[in-house]
Amino acid sequence: MTTTVAESPAAALLSAAAVRARCGNVAAAVAAGHSPHLRVDRSRLPAVAERVAAVTRERYPDLAIPYHSRWRHFEAGGIDRGAELERALSGRSTAERARARIDLAVVSVLLDAGAGATWRYEEAATGARFARSEGLGVASLRAFMQGAFSATPGDPLRADARALASIDAGRLAALLQASSGNPLVGLEGRAALLRRLADALARESWVFGAQARPGALYDTLTAHGTHATVAASALLQALLDGLGPIWPNGSALAGVALGDTWRHPHAGGEGVTAGWVPFHKLSQWLAYSLFEPFEWAGVAVTGRDDLTALPEYRNGGLLLDTGVLALRGAGDARAAHAIGSELVVEWRAATVTLIDEVAVAVRALLGRPDLPLACVLEGGTWAAGRELAAELRGGDPPLAIASDGTVF
């Protein structure tokens, strides 16, 4: 990089606060009728909140709702694979267990983009077959447990730069059981993303330490275990600063990669950042997925609701399938859209803003005014979006995205 992140004008786009603000600008333009792509009907939001609350009660009758995180996918089929990992980590220090959990979560989340409708993973230990995010979660956990991401002799339960740098599409296909008869969307893109992760781990030693592993985030953010709290915004900031160069879309300001950030005429802003809308979907999903590893290590995560709803096809699909958002173009539901297209940027921006509004109503319906947004998503909006997609289209989202496996 030609300058530090903090010194760059890009810093104005690298935060959850920027996501919420710029998405709000775009959502306001859509609501005002300035979009040729979407219209919004907020009168349907109460019914959406009722549905989300009902789904939440069905899934979590005691309202003990966990975070929306990668750890839920490790529980696919009702199997507590996290407990299996804990048994494998027994005898290690609190810090080392935290590093291993973070290693797993980072690699697994980076593999968690849309898998496509036909891909399946068969778990050898159970014989169960899983699709989509659950399949990718179980597959990546099994690969981690086998030492697929470790180049450290005698220590399979870690991920480090040397091992990740050697992963190509063929190796990843073997780990994920992908083949011509079991195709996985974006396989090349996922493998390349892991190699870029390796580069970032080795280069950004101020975040990832001399061992060049994701788990060093524990040491960086807790001052080697001496701090008892970490702010969610600081966690996301470390991810955006440390992992920014791994994202492939090429957008940058003053040499600083912008990641999941796209142009839109109603984005607002000033100076060189005007017209850009940040989403940081995978980075925020990763931050949510790291809440638990820090908390399990005795580190409280503060300001959890500073992060936003994840702008992806389950939360966004919920809004389209319930009519809160409607497509203006007759052919838009049938076409495949580029990630950076004006329509997709609007859809994602409106999702961030409108899910915030849904969350307020859901908390009231559940009698849980302090329920974190991460729990509303889990309860929740993501599950309701997936349920509707299954009812209406067999699970496919209402809007088709031309994905390379690194954003959606």
C-alpha cells in the first residue's frame, strides 16, 4: 500500500458507521421514488416483523437466541461440532483456544459465499449431506480438523499463511467434494481468496503477528489477553484494515483497497469518497462470527449493534418476497445481475436500512428491547428469508447475482 489506512481518504468508507450512513442515503432516494429499479412499501413492514417474530419463536421457543454467526452452521443437523473442536483443544491455554477458534472462523467465513443450488457435502463421520452455507460450514470445519490449513508440524488445529498460500482450486475441490457432477459456484475465486488471505497474513504483521495466522487477532485486540473488552467496531476495523487487500474487485482510493464498496449516484458523501457505498458484507459476517471466540475467552464484545444487517440474498430476499421492496423492471427478476450494478447496490443498501427498522419491531413483538441485531438476524430475518425462498422457488433467491464466490 502506498499509505496507511488511517491516513487515506478510504478510511471514511471502512467502518460500519459508513455502511449505515451511505446505505441510508441510497434507501432514502429509493423511498422518494428516484430509482428506476426499485420501489419501497413500508406499510408491509409490520407483517414482515410478525413473520420474523413467529419464525424466531419457532426456532428458539425460550428466546435464548444465539448470534447469527458461522458457529451456527457448525451445528448443522443438530450436531455440536464445536464441542468436538473443544475436546480436541483440551489442555491448551485460553489464548491458544481462542486463536484456534478464530483461525477456523476466518477461513470458514471466507469460503462462505453462495454455493449454488446443486452442490452437496457428505460428512464422513455421520453420512449426512448438507448444502449451501451449512455444507460449506461443515466441510471447512472438517478440513480444519484434518489440518488442511496448517503448515505447522504437530499442530493441525490452526490456519497459517504457509498452508493457505498453497491451496489451489484442485486442492479446495477435494476438501469441499466439488466436481463436475457436484459443481460448486466460484471454486477458483474461493481458492484465490485463500491465497490472498495468506499474503495479507504474512504482510500485515501488525495485525496477524509473526506467526501469520488469523488467530493473532486475539493478541492484537486484547493486548495479549490483558484487556477484558473489545469493541465490535474495533474488531471490524482490524478486519477491514488487515484483510482489505484480499478483496478482488480492484476498487481503491490512494492505494487502499475498498473491498465490498460500489458506486451509486445517490450514495452521497464528500470529496473523493462521494458516490461510494460500502457494504463489507463478508467482513461484517466475519466480525459477527468472532463475537463468540472472544466471549468464550472471557473477553466481552461491546457496541455489538454498531454493525449492520448483512446485505445479502436472504435478508434482501425477505424484503423482495414480502413486497417491502418491488422490482420496477419486468425482466429484472429473470436476469442475472452484476454485483456492482445499480440495481444490486440499491437492493443491498435498502436491505441494510430496512432490516434496522424490522429489528425494532421484532424486538417489541418479542418483548426483548435489548436483543442484539446479530440475534434478530439469527432468529430471525435470515431464517425467514430462507424459508420464503424455499416456499416460492425451492430455495433460490428472488434476484440472481453473477457471483465469483467472494461477496455473496
